[in-house]
Amino acid sequence: MAETDTPNGVPDRDSLIARWRRARREIGPTRFVATIVLLVLALFVARYSWTMPFTDEIERVLFDVRASYAMEQVEEDDRIVIIVYDEDTLLDTGVRSPLDREILAQALANIDTLQPDGIAIDILFDQATPNDALLIDALRSMTTRTYVPRVSPEHSPQLGLQPRQMDFLADFLRQTDTDAVDETSVVLTADEDNVARRWPAQPDDLPPLMSNSLAPGNEAYREYRGSIAYRTPLYEDGAVFLKLPIGFFADPEMAPAFAEFVTGRHVLIGTDLNDRDRFETPISRLTDGATIPGVEVHAHMLAQILDGVMFAQIPPWILWLTALVVVLCAALTSLSEFRLWKLALLILVQAALILVIPFTLHRTGYDTQNLPVFGWIAGWIIAFMTVGAAARSVGAEKRQYVQGALNKYLPADVATQIMDDPERLTLRGEKRAIYAVFTDLEGFTKLSHAIEPEMVARLLNHYLDKMSEIVLDYGGTIDKFVGDAVVAFWGAPIARPDDADRAAQCAIAMWRFGEEFRQNAPEGVPPIGRTRVGLHYGEAIVGNFGGEERIQYTALGDAMNTAARLESANKQTDTAMLASYEAVETVTKAEFRCLGRVTLSGRATPVKIYEPVLDITAGSAAMVDSLYRQFEEGDEQAREKIAELAAQNPDDAALRNFAERLITTEPGGTYVLQGK
């Protein structure tokens, strides 16, 4: 069956199946198995990145970004008040651990008279203190619903409670068991980074959490294990919850002054100390790293119940399906034959979906904890690279075989073009605007007579091999070698938007290698001359020229001649590289300085010449350009200033030569170079 594509360039089903079968044959069993293994790995990464080392940390950070983005900004919650032991409380009572229970007993008694909706205590009573009787009496006298914590070593091993502590706690709870006092759970869980992101488990053999206890009738939250719906203050200096020191309520005369903050509210009593029971939140993890006390986490959970916020959980089968879709999209994208801009657009659309969908889900009430966003990205990349590598390996082997056959009677660069467009095999040319580079190794012909032929071959082969590599690295086309000279051009057969930068950077790199080559000459070899470089931009006839038996892809015309004459002009301008204004006009990735206007040998039209800015000339380059512009505008004093600048830079031979040429040049005029 023939393979066909739909009109928009996307392969149809039959085409994809045929390509799959053919690829399976051509890829070979070993590479095929490796590809399948990597695709399975991509699938598992896209599904389980929340539980994998390294990726789990990234997933938590990404979740924190989503959660922070979705957090509701609120004014101070008038349904909840937090009363705490703070550092000042410990200083006033003179007791740090266990906390002073007399002040708690006094506060409970006074808070009870203010008629709160309910009271929950986030302080564990697991050790004896001198004031236990006072606290027990206060609890037994409570008329407000009050909840005292109970824990279990089985479910909270991190507390490290000893048997005698558990015995004391059990006895304390037994003594305070009244109609108004009940038990509650207070232990929170945090991830490895100490961020409390999700509701803790609530085993059936433990009482409900403080939030569940204070808001009865919301049984669904008893089983809820999703994300905590943190909120942030509406104002910069505001707070989500009012937090008051417990000392304000220990004094029966002071407590009534705070009645408006207690009456009808849920009261949470706990600690706000620097060294215990503190957690980070998703937003603090991303900002200042500040922590909040555990009792405040309970307050957020209570507010979440009161607001009826319960994030919907995403079913596991949806996560599996999404992971599979991600991997398939990556594989199909890698196999697509779109043009580069369409492929880039397709990748950008997929990346945007991967990033936007989780934010949208979280914002609309879905719990995106365990949503493997980084896993999708990593899985997509693994699948894309795996399928792409497999496809390229098959294509490369085919291409290498065919190109090897063509190379037996055609130059390699021409063979490459014929691979892409067989019509290029015909003898024809076309006018193209190109960047042409000519190089020449100064004095190499004379040098070749002074050393052994084997050394000549060794030096020349190394030199030309490296020069060719540089041209190819910058995307140039090697036209020919003429002895030690290299001719290359950009803009044909393929033109790129950055050809100017490629050609300029390549020309500079070739000169730099020439300097390295001459400085690292083998022992016994006479000094090697400089590599001179010429660069010009203009029109040329580019194409295959020759006969039916032998052809060469080359460029002919004014652009090539001018580049060659610029290379030769280096001898008369004391430079190593010269470029025309046309060549450097659009260059952005290399700096050049202007060295005036000259008339090259054999040309009637003057050329404005430029030299790359090197370390030795960097300090004066801007000044030279500025002064020459002034000179061109008619300011003849600028000529003298250029001469002075040349005198101040005695090592700058090119600048000195420029200054000497200006002596016989009028503003707007040109200096005629003699000789070729």
C-alpha cells in the first residue's frame, strides 16, 4: 500500500502504520528494543515522577507555584481566633517545657465566659507539672465544647513518646472526660522539605482532627487527604487569622476587653514558638521560607471546611491516560516532517498546554498534587529524543550509503545538495547574494622549498583540515583550495538569516587559528607567515560548472574577486583581516572598526574597509570610528586626532597605516592601493 499524507502534511493512519512496520525492520532488533525500553521509561516518568528521586522535589516546587497562584486573598477571618503561647509568655511564666498549665487553666476559665463557638487545644499533656490539678479543674468546669489532643505512638512515631508518657496522657484524658470536653487529633504531616501541603491521615482508632472536631457534620473531610487550601492576606501587613497571646486571657479583668474577638468564634489554642511545631507553606517555600505554627495550619484547615473547599481528586486512570498521550505526542512530533517553524510552533503549543492545564485545573478546584507536570515534560523529552534518534539513525544510514555512492564521482558538498534536490545535478548557475571569504597563508610557497616534502604535506594537510572544519562549523560552503588558500562562501546553496554573523565569525576564527598554527610550528620549521583573510558581500553566479564527466559547485563574479582583493590588500594596510562595509553592515555578533575608504587594485568603485576589533585595538576602536565619521563630514582636524591616537598606540600597526593614508586623502575621498 502506498504511503500518503493528508493535505496539511500530517501522515494518515495507513501511512503511520506502514512507516512503523518499515522502521521496525530498518532500525534493527537491538536498537528497536532500546527504543521501546526508553519509551516505557518515558511513560513511567510521565506517570510516577512524584515518587521518583530528584523529580519528586521538582514536582513539589511546581505544585507550590500552582497552589500559590490559586490561593485566595482574604481579609482577616472573623470566624476563627488563635490564642498562643509565644516567647513573651514563656518569659512571663518562667517555664518553657512542659508549658505552664496554670496560665492555660486561667485562660480557659475566662474564655469560657466569653461564649466562643468551640475551643480546641493543640498542646499535648504527656508529662506531669505542679499545676495539673488547676488545669483539670478548669477543663471539668468548661461549658463550651472543648477538645483536648490525643495521639497514638502507632500513628505518630515521630513524636517519640515513651510508655509512661502515654500512660500519663491517658490518665489526664480520663480525668477531664466530661460532657463538654472531648478528644481530638492534632498531629500534622509534612513532606521531606517540611512543607505541610496535604491533610493528614485520620485513622478510625483516633478522634477527628481539630478542624473536623470544631466543625462537626462535615464527615467527608474525615476521609479527605487532598491539599490544604491555604489563603493569603488581602493586604500586605494584614493577617488571615487574628493571633493573640494567651496572657491576655489569663487575667479575668483583661479578658472581657477581647470579648468581640472570641464570642461566637472558633478558638484554637497552641504555641507560636521558634523551636517547636512549625511548618512551611507552599507560598513561603517560594518566597521568604518563613514558617507558621502548627495551630495556624489547623486554622487554615478549619477555614477550608467552613468554606466548603474540597479539591477534587484526579483518578489514577486519567494520570495514566495523560502520560500515554504525552509520550505519543512527543513520538509523533519527532516523526513529523513539518518545516522548522511549524515544528517549533507545534512544540510550543504542547509546552504551553503542559504548563497551563495544571494551573487551570488547580484554579478550578482540582487537586494537582500528584499531577506529574515535570514528569510530563521529562517524559516528553525522553520520548521525543528517543524516537528522533531512532529515526535519524535509520535516515543517516540510508543517507550515508547513497552519499557514499555519489561521492565516488562528485564532491561531497555537491553530493549533499543532490541528496536533497536531484535536479541540482544539471549544469546551471543562478545569481545569488553571498558572503565570500578568501584566505592566504603568507610566505608558505617560499617555506615549502625550505623543508622536506613530507613536512610540507603534513603542515598543509593539518592547516587545511582545520580551516575546513572552521568553515563547516559556521555553516559555510567550501568552494575550493588553491594551494594554501581557502575559498568559502555563505548564502548558497542555502541562505540563512544570520549568514552575515556566520561569515564574519568564521573569518575571525580562521585568522585566529592561523595565528595558533604559526606559533605552534614543529621544531626545525622556519617561521610561518600570517594567515590573511578577506571578506565581502555581493552578487555572484553560483552553481555547478564543468563538463558532463566532472562538475564543481562554485561561485563566480564580483563578490569573489573583491574578497580576494581584500585579502591581498592586507599587505598594504598592515592588517591580517579586512572586510567590506557591505559584509559587516548587518553583523551583530562581532565588532569591527573602520579603517577608511580605499580603491582596490583592478576595481574602480571605492570600498570602505573594516578590521575586526581585537584585544589590542579594543580601547581605541570606538574613538577611531567617531573621528573618521567627523573627518568624512569635513572636519580635517579629525585627521590630526587620528594621527595622535596612532602615536599613542605604537603597537597598532593598522591604525598607524590608516593615519598615514589619511594624510593624502581628502574628506569623502579614497586612497588608491597600488599592486594586487
